[in-house]
Amino acid sequence: MSWVLVMPIAVPFLTAVVAFLARSYPAGRWISLAGSVLTLIASAVLMAAVLDEGVIAAQMSNWDAPFGITLVADYLSAVMVVITAITGLATAIYALGEIPEETEALGFYALFQTLIAGVTGAFLTGDLFNLYVWFEVMLIASFSLLVIGGGKERLDAGIKYVALNLVSTLIFLSGIGLLYGITGTLNMADMRDAVANAENQGLVTVLAMMFMVGFGVKAAVFPLFFWLPASYHTPYFAISAVFAGLLTKVGVYALMRMFTLVFVGDVGFTHEILIWVSLLTMFTGVIGAAAQTDFRKILSFHIISQIGYMTLGLALFTPLALMGGVFYLVHHIIVKANLFFVAGLAKQYAGHTDLNRIGGLYKSAPLLAALFIIPAFSLAGFPPLSGFWAKYLIVKAALELNMWFVTFVSLLVGLLTIYSMTKIWGMAFWKPHPDGIDPTPDRAPPQVTRAMIVPIAGLALMTIIIGFYPEPFVQFAETAATQLLDPTDYVTTVLGVQP
Amino acid sequence: MEALTAIVIGGLTAASVYLMLARNFMRFLFGLVLLSNAANLTIFASGRMTKGHPALVPYGEDAPLGVVGNALPQALVLTAIVIGFGLLAFTLALAFEGYRRMKSVDTDEMRFAEPKEDTTK
């Protein structure tokens, strides 16, 4: 069984090694592409196994849990791994068009594949310290990817991103140490009982807050998000798309895992804080976006705003809300990565990302305009696109709890999201180009356009499919939420015994 | 021993927070180093400090004899030190390159990715 769980991590790592050796040759990019295809296949195999058996676990080197490192996949982990592989493949294709040769020669594809391996590892591990190690793998790759290519802007962004992320990692690390001190275990499934039986429940709550801060910085929730709008608009578009899609979601995933599996002793306190944090995240994010006029800066602030919906799903802590949260995670990764892809192609055509300096894209590139509309309106929650169902589930969960204020904020933020999306639409697509020229697709070489439009169209198609046939996805999210709220299966599968 | 370690950790953390509040990025980095050491000591201390023997199995035995120290936190700390070392090396290189390009280590002057603050008010 164990190879099913290992392959989605091992394949990108091996690809990274081979791609690094071939970095100076054109073969490097095709190796990366082939590796991403193989990763997707490995993830699909994992998904099939999880759908078949519910929860699967493997003990590394045959050290039995809770002593060894466990890899474990339940519905949530499996879907995150698959969506990571999909984003990875889309980015690998997109990078063919965008990344210049000198950046490739610096080892771009090796770093990119390492990033994917780190993200996948974080989703699959069942060991807290191992989670820290995956975070670091992911971080070091992301640091390098952010500054690769150089330039003042990127270095400035990189320094701020690195500094804040390292502080959060150290908080997380101290939290792990102290939690180990209380429970004597690092295995997350084993920790559940150990934490529940701990003598000093007050200390457990303090540690829960440490983890909330540590993961909160990664997830970019209010008031810990300042590194995100300072950095996400600077790297290559392929990179900012994969960051926007995946990195903050690792933080959200870690929050969801720890606050459903381990820290459930004082839900009234911890999850109440999460509700307020989520609402403020949603609101500040969307207001921040309204003040921006740069394509990518608007999108960056919207990441923050949307993260709030996901953590809200966790914070409300009902089956329906968590189901909405899981659905939102998946929907958001597809849509947000796609919007950054669109921004990149728009820059190729129109020459800039500042909305005041571009325009006329609707007339000259109607296909791109159509492909922008889909993720943009899905993000804003228009039916029948995927974002509508995601928001619908969260709002319904809030209504069922009679939380009128929460419902009001969720709907208001949705409305303000429409404002930002129509702003991009109006300024980049409808308004004539301020220089009086028509941004023509001819400005980009045809192979560049082809490499960039394929992933955009693919992800847009997925948005539409989820929108029109939400049934299987919603059912999947429902099972994932059930597993999160009642992790008996998870615990027994990892530990191999009845608790 | 625990009390002394706790005071050391507290001192390190306080010094690191003080350094990290500085505008100078190099001071921030030194603060980060101290904080990472404080985190490592925390892990070490939370594994319980025992006056024991090293967790080694003597020749010809199946298990270590007598009371041995907890080996797991040491392994964790070792991992954390190695990772921290690598990240710090990267960050120093990044800071140096940043200084070379931006001609400053003052975070108030590093405003190339973000809009400059309005200082006229």
C-alpha cells in the first residue's frame, strides 16, 4: 500500500533531480512537463485508492505508529494532492511559454518540482514534526522561486516574504516542541487522545493559539497577511499563480487538520476566535483589493479575502460548514491560479499589469476575455459557476446557525468581489488602450500564446464542470467533512488499533 | 536545570524580539537567529531533562541499561538546527544581494515592491 502514498511525493522529487541535471538544455522543460504528468497519474492512483478504502496509511521504514513517520491520506488529503498535481501540470505547461532560457538555466524547474513535492508532502504526512519539515522544503523552494530572475522589486518582496515566513515557522516549531512536551508523541492521530487526556487543558489552549498564529501567517489571515500583498505581484506569472493557488492553502489545510483532529477540546473559545478572524480577513482583503489598480495586486488581496471563507467553514464547525470549506478550497485553487495565468497573458498582449496603462483586450483578444470571465465570475460567486456553490454552502451553514452577522458579511464580501472583478473587466478589457493602440495577440509569439492559453482553458473548463455538475464534488466534500469531524477512521487506520 | 533553561529561553526570546523590531534588516536577522535558538532549546527542554546515560545500546545487549536521556528531542533539535542553518545561509545571501541592489538595509527605504509611504502628513 505504501507506494501509493509515496509516489505523489517521490515523482516530483526525482523530476527535480533530473530537471536540475538537464537545466541548461531544452530537454529540462520537457522533463519537468513529463514529471508533472506522472505526478498527476500518481495522485489519481492515490485518489482511486482513497475512494476505494476511505482512509489509507503507510508507516515509513516499517516503524509502527506512533513511533515512525506515517503517511496518511483521507478524503481531504487526497483531493488536495490531486489538485496540487493539476495546478502543477497547468503551471508546467504555462512555464513553457513564460520562463526565459536564462532563468531555466538557473534551475527553475528543479525548484518548481521541489515546491510541488513539499506541498504534496505537507498534505500527506501524519506526523507533526514531519509537517514542519515539509513546510521548510516548500518554503526554501518558494523563497528561491520568488527571487529568481532578480531585480530590485523581487528582492524587496523576497526579503519581506522570507522574514515573516521564517518567524511564523519558528512559532510553529516551538509549538511542536511544547506539544511534544505535554503529549509525548508527534503522531497527529495519537496526539488526539493524548491532548484530550492532558492534565493542563489551559496550556493546550495556549498551544492551540500558537499553532493558529503559526499557520495563520502561512494562510494569510487577518492580521497576519502583510507579507502576501507585498510579494505576490513580483515573480513570474507562472510562479505567482502556483503560489496563489497552493501555498496559502497549505496553511488553511494545516489549520483544518489540527483544529479538527487535535485541538477540539475548547471549540467554544478557539473556533469563536477563528470566526472573527475569518470575517476580518474576508472584509479587509476585499477592501484592500478595491484600492488597487494593478491586475496582480487586486488578485493578491482577493486571495486574502477568499481565505476568510475557507477558515470560516472551519470556524463554524458544523458538517455543512466544513463541507463548504473543503469545496471552497478546491474551487479556489483552480480559479485563483487561473486568474493569475490570465493576468500573465494579458500582460503579454497589452504590455503591462497596471490597469491604467492597458485596455482594449476585449476587442483584440475575445478568447482571453471569455476565459477571464469564467474564473472571475466564479470567484465572485455567480451561478452556475463553482464559486456560487462554494459560497452557497458556507452561507447556508451560517444561516442554519442563525448567525445573521456572519451571513451578512459573507454576502457583502461577495458583492464587493464583483466590484473588483468588474473593475478589471472594465479597465483591462472594455476600455480602449490608453496609448491608442490595439493590444494584438500578434505581439506575443504564437508558441508563447499556445503554451499559456492551454492551461487557462483547461482550468476554466474545470470551473465550468464543477459549476454545472456540482453533485459528485459536493458529495465528496461531504464525506471529507464527515471524516474531519469524526476522525475515528483516521485514528484507527494510522494506529492500526481500535482506540 | 529546567528553571535555568527556561530563563535562558526567555532571555533569548526577549533579545530576539527587541532586535527584530529594529528597522535595520541585519538586526532583524540576528534576532531571527536568536529566536531559532530559543525554539531549539524549547524542544530540547520539553523532552524532559534527565541526568541519565546516552541512549546507546551496549555491546551484547538488546536494550540500553538503566536510565537514559530522551533521544527523540535531540534528533528533532538536530533536524531543526540543520534546516535553520540552511535557511539562514539563504537569507544572508538574499540580504547581501538585496543590499547590493537596493543600497540599503533599512526596511523603511526598501519600498520597491510596495508603494512608498506618504511622509508628507
